[in-house]
Amino acid sequence: MADIDPARLPATAAQAAALVRAVIAQPSAFGPDTVRRNPYENDPRRWAVLGDDCVWEQRALPEDVLASLTRHYEVPASGGKGPLALSAVVTVHRTAEQADWENAEVLEEMLRCPSQLLRSGEVLTDLTDVPNALGDSGNGFADDALTETGTYTGDRVGGPHPYVWEQTRVGPFTIAVSAKGAKGWSRTELLDRLRDPHVMMRSRLRGAIEREAPAGTGSPPASGSPTAEGARR
């Protein structure tokens, strides 16, 4: 569990936005064959919200969110495999309790909308979520860990294909990675692609917000990797 230093937490939207950009992954974190998708970044003043009609849409950030950024990546089609769509999201809430509500809402969304329209021509179905609090099922690296799996169908890649979303909460922060499958990609391969960038972003975040160890005592070990399966927006 992170030993958060309150003095190192961002207090303004500008500070939070700078921290998000320092933490969020570059394409190479997902593998040397990964490139930017177009658009690469969402509008940082907005985030994705699942409407009552089970359709995702972009809305202005709520008052409890200081900053949020989503980046989109792709492993181009090659060797008989279709293009693999990937994403990373880092969000800074004002309090840990508000970040916890974000995790809870993911569970509520799955129960309310087991089928979700990402955008025109892109649908998620058969969604299942597995939450793990700190200390559960090997979770020794975050206050909460959440894995969502299902199937993805898109006009570009057909389907259904495997879909994975993994999200962790560390204090007032949430970090998520996702993968939308295509021809030739297994769920295990999607999980493998997400593991390193997820761990790397948690490690960067902890380095930015944890109390500094006294000289000569060494640094805490890097955060571990989730063992459950886990993708979205």
C-alpha cells in the first residue's frame, strides 16, 4: 500500500494535469510495435460517462475531478492478426473517497448495462467485473483493483473478440488500461500487453506521491502486477 505524503498531492487542476502527464504511458510501454492512434489524447477537460441509454459519451469533468487524461494506442495489423486497440487513463480526484466512488460506478455500470455502445459501430457485450480490495486475491499493490472482461465487436475488426479493462485506485488516483481485441488475439495476449504499462504507471505515481525514505533506508519495492483479468472507452 502506498505511503502517501499529503504534501506531495496536487492541490490545483494545473498541478494534477502535470502529474497525470508525468505518469501516463507512452506507446512504447505497451511494446515496441505499438504506435499512437488518432486521436492520441482526449480533451483533458472532459471524460467518458455511460448514459442511461448505455451509450458512452464525453462530458465535462465533474467538480470532484482535478484532472483526467486518456491516451489511445494501437498495435498495427501484422502476421495474420488484426489491429489491437489499447488505451490508458489516469484520473485525479480531490479525495480518496471520490476515487473509490469511481471504482464503484464501474461495477454499477456493468450491472446496469451488460452491453454498452462505445461509439457508433463499436459494442461491448457479456461484461463481467471482478473487484479486489487491498489484500484480496494477491492485491498488495493498490487500495482497490478492478478487472472487467467481455467481448468487443467493431465495424473495423468484426468480432466478437476479447475485451479487457483493468483499473486500480491508489488514494485519490485511478489508473486504468484497456485492450479491444481483433482477429488472432487471445485474452491472455491482451492481458500480457496491459501488464507492464499498468505496473509502470503505478510505480511512477508512487514515486511522485509517496513519502521520501530517509537516507540510507532504501526505497520501497515497485508495485506488483494484478493477477486477475481485466478494457474500455
